[in-house]
Amino acid sequence: MKTVCLLGSPRTNGNSATLAEQFCQTVKESGGEVETFVLNKLTYRGCQGCMMCKTKLEKCAVKDDLEAVLDSIRDADILVMATPTYYGEVSSQMKGFIDRTFSYLKPDYMTNSTPSRLQGGKKLVFIQTQAQPDEDQFADVFPRYEYFFKWYGFDDIRSVRACGVMAPGEVSERKDAMGLAVETAKELMMGG
């Protein structure tokens, strides 16, 4: 199984990256292949609203570092999106990527029973960390993006979330979150 992991934090040793690394290490130990992209190290723009992906092309028209990321996801079985919560939202690095996934939708996506250009059956793991310890705060972030990724044909979407973690790597001391990352990886690799 091929996993594409997107690290949305500008801190390579941050908490969302730490959870993603735990997940990916478990995938590798289970025989899976992992390709990781650190979004903050790439040069790219957000969606330009040009609508070329709906009129003349079957993929995003913007030529930049995100092109390889978008193409890699087409062949992936599992997509991991790891992001800290900044101002009640995913990081700007992750949001720029998400906006560009609009190109995965067919021109008639609003009425088409299979709106996505991606092959169905993909799995998504949404890793979200936040300094705010109150789990009710920012609980709306995951469901918002889950909605859109279901359009793309991701039929198994899971959340791994850690609240109350701020210092880089602090989440590594949280057995609940680290354990959930391991458990989620094992389940997905076993097909469950």
C-alpha cells in the first residue's frame, strides 16, 4: 500500500509532524510504502480560480511544486494530512494544498454521482494538533474537510487529534494520541 503524507506545519519537529511520523513508521513496519512532503519547504500558490481544471484540463493548470504532490495522491491508497491548528483553522500551508484539490473534481461535480477524478476507495487520516486543551474548541475543523474529501472518493476517513500540546514534540509524551496513531495505521494496513 502506498501512503502519501503531507506535513502542514512550518515546524518539522512539531506535534502534528510527530504524530504523522508515528503513523508512517507503523505503516512502514507493516510493509507499506510512504512518501512524505513537507509543504513548508515547497514553493506553490493556492487555487487561482482559473477554472482550467473544469474547462480544458483534467488536472490543476498551475505549474509549481504542488503539481508533484497532487499527482502522487492519485496513485496513493492512504493520504495523511497533518496540521497544527492556527487561529482555529488548518495551517496556511495545508489550506493552500486543500484549495488546489478542487482540480480533483469533474466539471459536473455538483450533479455527477461520481464527482471525483480520483479512483475511489482511498483512505484519509487527518492529524490535527492544537495548543488549546479544550477539545470542544476547533472540533469543527475535521468535519469541514471530511465533507470535501468524501466528494473525492475517500471512503474511510479517520481523525487523530491531540489537544493541549504546544512545545515541539510534546505530543510524544501523550500515550493516548501516539497510541491512536499506531492503532489507526495498523487497522488501515490490515484493511479494517
